[in-house]
Amino acid sequence: MKTNTHKITRIIFAFLFITSIFSSCTKEKDTIGIIKVVNSNGNAVEGATVVLDQNNGQPGNEDIDKLRQEALTDASGRAEFKYTYEAILDVEVDYENGNTTYEGSGVIRLLRGKTETETIEINPI
């Protein structure tokens, strides 16, 4: 009778141990920011440089490390950025077409584990 009780106890402990290991290994979803760049006609702009960064507005403060990311937009005018944590980031867009330079800017708020999209319109300067 004791051996059956010991076997059942060992099986229960093994099951609880395995369950606790696998339940603690769930990967968090990425925090993703998508910037879509369009011109004044609303058409997607390919090849624009998009920079996400967080600049502190107070004198004497350094920029926060590892937040600055840069990417080029694809054929659909999109640039995608992955972060670990949530953040409020400044968006700067530059694009050159011939002798004309275009710029746009905005802000994107990234929520942890979510995908956020912001559309930025660029205009000639």
C-alpha cells in the first residue's frame, strides 16, 4: 500500500514540476512600432529614412541609451521597429528625391506587447 502511495505522490510532484517549468517559459510579445510614410497626396514613400529616438527636453540630460533606431521604408512606405519595453518616441523622417529634400516628424507611443502604427506625412523643405 505504501509503494502505491509513494508512486502516486512522485507522479503528482513530477507533473507539478513539469507544469511549472513550461508555464514560466512563455515568451512576451514584442513591442512593435510601425511608421508609415506618405507624401502630401497620401501615396506611400519608399526609401525614406525613419529615426525613432527619445530626446530629453531638459538641458543637462543625456539621451537615453539603446532607444535610437533607424530604418528605411519599404515599397509600401513602412518601417518596422522592435523594442522590449513601452516608450514614447520622437519620429523623424528624411527623404531626398533629386534636388528636393522632404521632412516629417511626429511622436509614437509604444505599449508593451502591442503593435502601434503611426503615419507621418513628409513635405518639401
